[in-house]
Amino acid sequence: MLRLNGITKVFGGLTALEDVSFAVAEGSITGVIGPNGAGKTTLFNIVTGLYTQTTGEVYLGGKNISFLNTEELAGLGLVRTFQNVELFRKMTVLENVMVGLHTKSRSGIFSCAFKLPGQIKEEKFIREKSLEWLKFAGLADMADITAGNLPFGKGRLLEISRALAAGPKIILMDEPAAGLNSRETAELALLIRRIQASGVTVVLVEHDMDLVMDVCHAIVVLNLGKKLAEGTPRQIQENPAVISAYLGSD
Amino acid sequence: MDKFSQLFQYILSGLSNGAIYALIGFGFAVIYNATGIINFAQGEFVMLGGMLTIFFLNVLKLPLVPAIILSVIISTIAGVLFERLAIRPLKDANPLSLIIITIGASIFIRGAAMLIWGKDTHALPAFSGDNPLYIAGATILPQHLWIFGVTILIIIASRIFFNYSVAGKAMRACSYNPRAAGLVGINVKNMVMLSFALSSAIGSLAGIIIAPLTMVSYDVGVMLGLKGFCAVIIGGMSSGMGTVMGGLLLGLLESLGAGFISASYKDAIAFIILLLILFIRPEGLFGKKETERF
Amino acid sequence: MLTEKRRQILIFFVFAVIALGAPFFLKGNYLLNVFVFVGINTMLAVGLNLLLGYAGQISLGHAAFFGMGAYISGIVTTRFGVDPFLVMILSAFCAGTLAFAIGFPILKLKGHYLAMATLGFGIIMYIIFNETVDWTGGPSGLSGIPNLRIGSLVFDNDLNNYYLVWVFTLVVMLLSINLSRSRIGRALRAINDSEVAARVMGVNARILKVHIITVSAVISAVAGSLYAHIMTFIAPASFGFNFSVELLTMVVIGGLGSIYGSFLGAAILTMLPEFLRMFQNFDIIIYGLMLILMTMFMPGGLVSGIEAIAGFVAAKMKGTKDSDAQA
């Protein structure tokens, strides 16, 4: 589904990523772990087009997306959530999810301004679909609340539902468990499984080892910008290099 | 020979205007480097310098030097007040609000000037008289010498300040990394205030030395501020030679353009250059390209 | 049962009825003339609001598009005698094209840089209006601009002009309200809120911003054409930095992102000089104060203040009803 080939990223004098290659299997839940500064978020930013890699390519389902702009990726089925939850704080919960359906709709300035019949139908579709997604995420009763007023855990949930509304093939989550208590993390694990079960590939960057070992089918370990190891959770837990670099010093 | 002396005349007036743009641009850079904010009101302090000096000279009948000193002091106070009242309470506000407020404050200062001094243009007498010197067939007014002299002095003084004085080095530390600067005991808030004080002092001085050559009115600040901004953009927001070069270059291009292409579009030249630089090379001609950050 | 959608339609309907019915109560009153200009300024403020309030892009040069509309209409109708309504389309097209072309490079800039660049752009246009004397008449202005007419109906008096302007204004308001409550409106607000998240969700921020500034410029140019044909005389002084600041103030005091707010802001700033004779000297200082105070204390503008009061009153009334029911 997602393949990285020789990704290297150099910032001025700092090599953030060096020759990172791995593949994410379709329909799997893959975790990307590593100590702080290992380059995980940089990797995400490169895959999602916010940074451009110095060398290397990224393939989405066989298509080379290495140089596409961020806004082109949602339409191709790639979405992400952010470490510090990038919600549209001034918009309502429902509106946030409606923006998620941006790539599933087409009305332009003209048809929106003049309320052409196609646009009216589409708006109805957007509204209904968004409410469905809110129900899926358990946020339906908060539809009209301003997103900025949501408690943190619900905000995370909203960001994920917004991303799912785009109907992606693959979702990249950057530290989704950060700031969640253990109950919320357990609910998150459940949600991730439901997402995967619906056919969406999931890639997570995470620090919460319990979550990672619990839900992931495959794990990639980064350290100091290089890929250290790759395998099943059990293989990673037993890998001495990983243990010494990361798990051991926990 | 006439063409040559005409060219020299254009170059001369271009350089002297350019020196002023450099000083104004310098003010932008000092504040930007210390706070990350563009002081939209910078031009208004330039205007205040000239207006206040004329006021003290004509209405309070003070001699020239005390008038200048007093107006620089008052402009500096105005700059500090501006920082205190308009900038400091809003450091964490969203960027759009900050911009609107700085615009509002600069308009307020302009409006106050219009209320107090009306819409008329005023003239400041030249510092050492109007007897021109003739060099290479071109006319150099004593005021030109004042402009160059004061500009060079300010540049040297700022070099010394930023490189050799404790306060200056502290300000540079703030501009590189405010948090680290705070951790080593530098009072960042004071540094911010100092940057505004320096900026308005230099700005007002620039307004004073150019006043005898160009008239002063309540709204000269807009144009001068924008041109100073252009200078500092060309110079890559540097608090040093980059902005000086930017200002001189701008002044020259403007003067030569006005002389050889069209005089009535003189002001448009500076703004076209501004737009071109912002579009094509926003990091300036003399600045360093910033690398992407995490 | 009043859904949000029906509430919006009702509000607009009431507003339109009041706007179109007002002349019956203002017959012969000079207020009618003032409201003609309230209409024009409302159009301009709404246009700017789309860019500033929705897309979050500041423009200090919007008077330039207004001036472009006015001058193209004025020049082409006086020199070539072309039908004014056709020329209006031409000037809207020209302003839109310029905005589109300059939008790409200029909207890459952010914050103060964008503010300065739009300021520079506005001043360049002002200088052009001033200096191309052969075409524009320079500082002394352009006169003899014909009135608009439809058949035998000539728009040369306050009543006719009022309806002319307000039909346009209501249409612009309606279209803008529709836009704001649509996919595009949400996309714009998303860009304003978190551009990176918007892009990740597939919103092409760059293109959308350029489209919106084009729409904004077209609205401003149409307002400019109307202005030219109503005044029959235009001069560069009306299209400079001071007017751009006035427009900014209208949008800010009304409320960024509120179409009705733009009307409110336009109404206040158009009528203020009429009621405060001495306003002349204080106008700039008051605009500055308004911008500062509004942004600091009421960032949602007057509309948010009104909504807050209405909400407060509604809650109080509900409280009274409940206690009545209990009694």
C-alpha cells in the first residue's frame, strides 16, 4: 500500500533521515516507533508532502507520490492526523467533519454562490455523511459545539473522524495516544481496529508501547534517522538492537 | 559633461534618500530581529521626528539642537508607549489581530498628528544653511552632508552597540533564541522595549535630517515607512550592512528611474521593486536563505 | 419549527424587505442619498470580508479594485460611448483578471508581508490613477460620466439610484451568504483556522485564495462602476490608502466573517460623517481607535456583541417562562 524507498532528509547541516526504506502492507496496522528525535514526524511530513525529501521516493499503491503537493494526497486516499491535533477550532464539530468530505464533493464558487440544484443535493449528502461519521465516532450529540471547546480526548476523536470522512485507503496517525488517559487509549485501540476492519490501512507513530504492541501487525523502528529494525511486535520485542537502543533505556 | 553632472546629481540625491531609507529599514530590522514583529507604525515615528522638531522650532521657538534632541526623546517615548500599550498585551494574540492592531495604532498616530498639526506641509530649515557646494558640476547641499554624516555615525554606533556592548549582545541573543536568552538571565521584555526605543529614536532622527530637503506633513510616514520596509526587505532583514545596501540601492534605482524614465512615477518605482522582491526573492538580495525548520 | 437554514432565509428576507421598502419612509429625505452610499460601501465591505474574514488574508489596497472599476467604466463610457452596463462587465473582467494574476504571487505572502505588499499595490494603482492624466484626468478627476439607464429609465436621482445600488448589494449579500454556508465557505474558514489541516484534507489553499480575491475584486469593481455612474465624476482621492483603511475598519467593526456585519460597519462609517460635522478632522484617529479597540475587546465585531446580547436576553426570557410555569 505504502512504500518508502531510500528516504533521506537533510536540514542544513543536520541529517534527519538517512536512507529509510520500508513497505506497509495493505489492510495492516503498522507502527513506527523510535526514541525522540528519531525522525518519525519528519518521515510523516515527507510522506504527506509537507516536507520534500532530499533523496528517495514514496509510492502509494504503486503510484509515485514523491513530489505531489499535500492537497493532492487526500483525493488519492492518503490522510493524516497531527501530534497536536490540528482542528478547525473556530468551526463546529460537524463542520470539521464536513471539511473532511471536501474531496468527496465538487461544488465550486459559482454553484455554491448561486445554490445550483447539484450543489443543494451535494450539501445534503455532505451533511448526512458527516452526521454518520459523528455517530461512528460517538460524537453525534456534540455536533454543534465549537471544536475549540472540546475536551482533548474528544478533539482527537474528531480529528480522526474528519480524516476518515475523506474515505481514505490509508490513514497516518501521529501519536494519537498522546495526552489520552488509559481508558481513552483503550477506546483508541478499539477504534483503530474498527478502522482497519473497515478496510483502511493504518500507520501510527507512537510512544505508547502497550498500544503499539497491542494493535500493530508490523512495526518499524527508527533510531537517529535510520531504520533500525522491522518486523512483528514479537520480533521487535526480542530484537537486541532495538532493546538496547530504545526499550531497554525506557 | 552636462549628462555626466546630471547623472551625478541623480546619484547624489538617490544616495541621500537611500541613506534615509536605510535608517528607516534599520528600525524595522531591529524590532523584527528582537520580536519577530513588523512594526507597521515605523513610518509614523519618522514623521513624528520631523513634525515635532518643526513644532519646537516654530511654536516654542527653541534653538535647533534642543528641538532635535527633544523631538527624538519624545518620539522614543512614543515608541516605548506603543510597545507597552499596543504590542505587549497582544504578544500571544493570533497574527491577524496583531497586524490589524499595529495598523490601527499607526493610523491612530497619523490621525493624532493630523489633529494637532493639520494637513499642511511644513518645512524645516537646513541645519547649516543652503549654500551649495559645487563638486564635479553637481550641487551638493550641506544637508546632504548632514544626512551622510549622521547615517554613517548611526551605523558605526550600532555596530559598536551590537558587537561590543552588553545590551547590544543581549539583544542579538534575544533575536537568535529568546527562550535561551531568558534562561541565561537576559530580561527579554526589556530587550523588546529597548528595540522599540532604538527603532523610534533612529526613525525620528531619519525624519529630522531629511525634513529640510523634503517637506513634512502628517502623512509622510506611510510612504517613507513603506520605502524603508522595501530597503530592509532587499537587505534581508539584516540589522547591518545588508539593509544599508538595500536602502542605497533603492534610493539609487528610484532616483535614476525618476530622472531617466519618468519623474511622476517616482514613488511607484519603490513599490514595484518591493513587490518584485517579495514575489521573487523574499529573503532579500543580501540576506541568507533560511533553511526549513522542524 | 425553525431550523437554522429557515432562520437564515427569514433573516435575509426581512432584511431585503426593509432595504427595499425603506425609500417609502424616506421619501425626499437626504438620508436616501446617504443610503445609496451605504449600499456601495456594503458591497465593498462584503467583498473585502470574503478575503479577510473568511480566507484570513489581509488587504490594504482594496480601494484599487474599486478605483479600477470606476475608472474603466468612466473612461470607456465617456470616450467611446459604449453602453454602461456592458462596460461594467468589462471593468469587472479587468479587475478580476488583475486580481487573479497578482493573486498568485501576492497570496504566497503571509501576515505583515502580505499587508505591506497589498499596501504597495494599492499605492501603485493610486499613482497610476493620478498620473495617467490623458486617460483619467489626473488629480482633478474625470467628469461627464453618463448615468446608467435601462430603456427610458435613467438612474440620475436618489430614488432610482437607491434601488439600482441596493438590488446589486442584496444580490452580492445573498450570494456571499450562500457561499459562506457552503463547501467553499467552509474550506475558506478551514484555511483561516489551520491551513495545514485544510491542505491535508485536500483543500487547495493556494488556488482557493486566488479565486476568492478574484471574486472580491469583481465585486469591488462593480461597486466602482456603479459609483462612477451615480457620481458622474470621480477623482483619485477616493481610491487611495485612506479609503482602503476605511474599508478595513468597516469589516473589522462589523465583524470578520459576518456578511451582515459588513453592512453594519459600512452603515456606521458611511453615516458617521453625516452626523458628526466635526468628524472630518477626527476620522483617521477614530478609525485607528476603532480598529484597536474592536480587535482587542470585541474580535467578533459588533455582530458578535449583538448576538451575545440577544442570547443573554433569550436566556433571561426562558428563565422567566420556566419560573412562570413552575408558579
